[in-house]
Amino acid sequence: MNPSELSEQEIFRRKSMEQLREMGIEPYPAAAYVTNAWSKEIKESFKDDAPRRPISVAGRIMSRRIMGKASFMELQDSQGRIQIYISRDDLCPGEDKELYNTVFKKLLDIGDYVGIEGYVFRTQMGEISVHAASLTVLAKSLRPLPIVKMKDGTVYDGFNDPEQRYRQRYVDLLVNDGIKDIFIKRTRIFNSMRSYFNERGYLEVDTPVLQNIPGGAAARPFVTHHNALDIDFYLRIANELYLKRLIVGGFEGVYEFSRNFRNEGMDRTHNPEFTVMEIYVAYKDYHWMMDFTEQMLEKIALDVHGDTKVPYAGKEIDFKAPYKRISMTDAIKENTGVDITGMNEGQLRETCRKLGVEQDATMGKGKLIDAIFGDKCEGAYIQPTFITDYPVEMSPLTKKHRNNPELTERFELMICGKEVANAYSELNDPVDQRIRFEDQLRLSEKGDDEAMFIDQDFLRALEYGMPPTSGMGIGMDRLTMFLTGQESIQEVLFFPQMRPEKIVNASK
């Protein structure tokens, strides 16, 4: 790196790194550093009348107060922060005071990693701290951290620009309180859901990300080329058809947390790469799946928050079962006063025109109904609500309703006006499934670039026989938003997609 491209701080830190080496101190040692305590645990377990406890901690220096022969620093580890008290004579009990006078006072910086051995005590100011007996340099930070300051309740020099935060999530996690907690809760949500399935004997599986037919959803796929086979593949838009193949193969319940990819728009609730959980259980229907889903979400809320009520965007979402259930046609009637039952495509277009709902020539009955619901109804359902019984044109993989052949046995779970889950009584009639796929092909020829492909192998699998099955997919990123109080999907993704960064030089 050209030194002229470095800031004054970066030059200073590199010089400090070299000085450490000249003193025989490796700034990036290879040996493991053994710890036996962490900041949060130290504070929670400390007792004033207990015997002195020797501990070994490691972390990043986040602040320092140097006061002659004694100093304080704040160490940040994976659990939080703890104060370290450093006495020159305790750290350097012999005549040589260089470790304190030169290394600690001059060559270490905020952001550096160090290991501390010592014991826990309470200062005269009442703060539980670690009295250092030894200090080990573990890693030198060559870039200064943004130092977030707080005064009279106001944040100064905050690292709060969204683009910076998402590009440099590692800095965001370091300096902004609460960010790490979002992702810890995200993992707890996944673990809670996984345990709910495992306790019922369902099997976690993996299915292909590269697919020669992008099936299982109505979405625009990403395309890539496989050099060895010399054919194009698609990044999966859904894993549904593969999981149902496993039900055909004899598994009674399977699920997968899958990364899916849809080459579509980006906004506060959509990212082109996202995580979905899909589960399929034999011998069940969508009524069973609604019960199963609301009980699962109640459990997750309790596991993550200890309560079913979760604050979100100035509202309070209550995940306690049972949830409201209303058919799509009744929801449209409830919110617009229009009964679309039995309407043909022309009548639906006229209804869209009267309601001010945008439409175009590529849209068939299903897309028109979906547009009406999306524009006029979705936002009305804040508390968890099952929207049920979708028109057959909207649901090419769903079994026809047992009481009305124009509808299907499908539900979507709406929370705060957004779809979180989508579930069916799965279509297992191979003849009907072929007809539905052919209907989708006609929509594709009409210009609908989200219409489904015909998957001949999946049809072949159905012809071997699939038992009655219910399946469900949950958007894990959206669910995490609601359970962590975040209004943007980028806040619950470690590294959301962004345009390439324009870097003038490597130091910026």
C-alpha cells in the first residue's frame, strides 16, 4: 500500500506495529490464548465476600484513561464490556517497566486485541473490574474505530449512515449497541423453530441450489452457466418440488432452511437473496398446518422474548394462538365492499379499474385478484391473520378446495400487512398438476415472466403417488423483522446486497 494513501492515524498505527516487533513482541501471535471468563458472566457472578478469583479474559480495547502509574481501559468481548485496572508496578513487578511505559501507554491503540490475566475486584467507585497481572498483545488494529460518544442523551460521531453500516457490518457490530442482539435473536428464532420440528420427528434435509428448472414458486430466476455440463442452471427460487419428491420417496415429514434467490425488486421488505424455511408433512391438510403454525410461532415468541406480545413499528403484535382466519374473497369484500366470487377475467379487470388498482395485459385472473388483495386488503391485517382459500388460478401447486372447485386449500399468514408464511394442502393429483402447469405455460407465452415452468420429473414423481400432504414456507427474514422490531429487511441480514463500492484507494 502506498503510504501517501494512508491517514495520519493509519501511518502511526503501522509504525507502532513495527516498534512492537522491534521489541520482540509479535502483534499477531500464532499461539492460542486461553480464556476462562467473559465480561457479562464476571459481573453477574461476582460477590464481594467471595475468595479472590483468578481469571483470563480477551477482547478489544474500546477506551483508555492513562493516569501515570495506574490506568484504566475498557475491554469488549463477545458478551459486552468490562473495565480493566492496570497498575504499572503490578504489570511490571521488576525494574523493567517497558511493558507499561512503552507498550501499553504508547504502542497500543483503541481497537487492538489484548489478553488480560488477573483477578476480579470492585473499585472504590463500585465498578466490578479486572485487576491486571499480565497483558498479552493479540492483534494490532491498523484502522481507527469510529468512536461513538454520548453526552446528555445525545449521540455524537455516530456510525449511523445505513450504507456505511451495511457495507461495514463488522464496524456496525462493534460500535453500535443492540446490533449484535438482533442477530443473536435471529439465531434463537431459527433454533426454536428447528427444535419444534425435531421434537415431532421431522427430518432436516438439503436440496439443490442449482436447478435446471426454477420450480416451486412464481418468480423471476437468476441464471448461471455450468461449465462442466455446458448448460444453464437457475439459482433456486424455492425448494418445494424437491421436498415433495422426498415425501414421494417415503419420508413422512421433511424441512429445510434454504437460501433462495429471486431476480426481482429490492425494498425495505425484499432482498434478492433470502432465507425460507419450508416444511412438508404427509397425511395432513392446511387446517392442520394453520394450527401447527400458530402454535409454533407462539412458542418462538416465548423462547425469544419470554412473552407472546412483541413491539413493532409503534404497534404491539400478539403471537398468542389462535389467529384470525378469513378467506381471500371475504377479505376483499370486507375491505372493498366488492364480492369477486365467480367473476371472469374481464369482470376482474373492470373491478380493478373501478378500485384504482394497476393492471396490465399480461395479468390473468390470479394476478388480477392478487393485485386487488395486495392493494386494498393487505395493510388491514396487523395482528397475525390467516388469509385462506385462494382462487385456483393463483395456486398452481395447491389442491382444489374440497367444497368449491374454483378455490384452493391455501393460506397465507399476514402480519403487519406483509406475507410471512404460505401454505397448502398440496396438490397430489398428477393429472390435475399437469393441467395447472400447462395453464402456467400459457401465461408465460402471454408475457408473464413469473409464470412457472413445467417440471416433467416432478410430474413423474407424482405419478408414482404422493400421500395427502400439507406444506408451508416461512420467510425467515421477515419473521425476524417482526420478532426483533426492525422495519427494514437489511437490518436483519448481516450482509445485504448492495451495488459495488467505488473505492478510490484502499484506505477509504
